[in-house]
Amino acid sequence: MERNHQKVLLDLANGSGFLFQLRVEDEIKGIRSGCTWELVLHEHHWRTQDGGEGYIDILAGYGKIRLVVECKKASGQDWLFLVPRTASPSNHRVRALQAIDEPNVGARVKWREFIVQPTSEEAAFCAVQGQDPKGQPMIERLADSLLPAMEAVALEELAIAGAPAKKQDRVYIPVVVTAATIHVARFDAMTVDLSTGEISQADLTTKEVPLVRFRKGLASTLKPEGKPVALIEANKEKERTILVIQARHLTRVLSAWTIQPPFGEEW
């Protein structure tokens, strides 16, 4: 009976996802090459002005850089990111959140482009094993809490800092770390059969990857800085990037990490 009870407790611990989160924390703290990463905090409660709330799994970073990390165990699953064959296989762009507070100017928080290494494929669609085809896609569902959480903690950190004597500048990047296997599938849309909506095995090229940029119009609590003059401009303004990292490759990705503003700008 005692052995059975221990098995129940073991299954309870393994099924919670908390062990995976704690292991990811230790992996970040153990990185010894590249940037000096540190665990800033974990299980941080956040609340938006409209009443949304929850917990950030991990906030990690160095200097002005903050990674807001959602841990999604999903072990044994395959996540398949769909990429048109004509798309670039090596993207360095990331649309992330910048929070700035300057004397005599004030605080402002905005989404903007950055150049981040290492490069990866970029995708707007992700198919997940076992996902309800009629429900909201999983990555988008994660974004519904991850992105408002990041915006809330950026505003909270600015408020805690108070009126600065010199410019305060931080950049927040949303990250999903998973034990699932990440695949990229490249295809030519013209080979999709319009009568079935499907593609043949011969027309699909897949590979396993350590990292992918998931980019599309996603949830936000922030209002755009200006009024868009066209729908295509409004759609682009809503774009966000979530970095999806396979947990076994987390150290490799963060050890190779660099980030800078585009167009030769200074920080």
C-alpha cells in the first residue's frame, strides 16, 4: 500500500509542471558563457489595469534585458510550425517591448523591432498534437496571458523605479520554454489540395529545430502610439514575437544571445 501511495505522489509531482519550471530556472542560473544571465524572480504576480491577473513563471535577464518565460512542459508532444517554402530560413528580427523613462520626458512603453541572435525560422502558424481543431490554437492561448503579463511587469518596474535622475531603459522579450519537440515544416501553398485542404508527404519538408520565432498579431493591453492610416499598418502594429525554445537547447540559445536595436541605433 505504501509503495502505491508513493507512486501516486510521484505521478502528482511529475504531472504538475512545477518540476520542469524549477529545472529551467536552474538551467538559466547555470549558464557560464555569453551574457551573464541571472534569475530575477519567479512566480511573480501581475495585474493589468483592466483586472487581468496571473503569475509569471520566470523573469530572467542581464542589464536592461528581461526574458519573461512561460514554462510549458508538454513532454512527448510535437509542435509543428508551418513556414512557406519561400520564407527566409534565418530571421534575426524580434518585435519586443521597450520601457523607457527619461527625466523631463516621462515613461513610455512600446513594442518595437530588435535584432536578436541566434537566428531562427519565423512562423505564424503552429499545429500541436492533441489540440482541439475547433478551439483557440495553443500558442495564441499562451500569448493571451504571457503578453499582458509582460506589459504589466514592465509598467510595474517603471513605477517602482520612480522619477529617474537619468534615462532608464529596459527591453522585455516573451519566451516559451518547452520539453516538446519543435519542428519546422516547409511547404509550397500551391501543392495543397483544395478539395481536402491537405498536402502529400512528398511536398512537405520537416526538420527539428532548437528555436523558432512565432510572430503574428497577438494580445496586448497597450494602445498604439499613433493612429494607423491603413488596415495593413494597423495589422503590422499588432505584431508580436514569442521565442519558442526547446528546453534541451536553452543553454545553447542563451549562450549565443545578443540583442541590439535595428538600423545602427545606439542604446
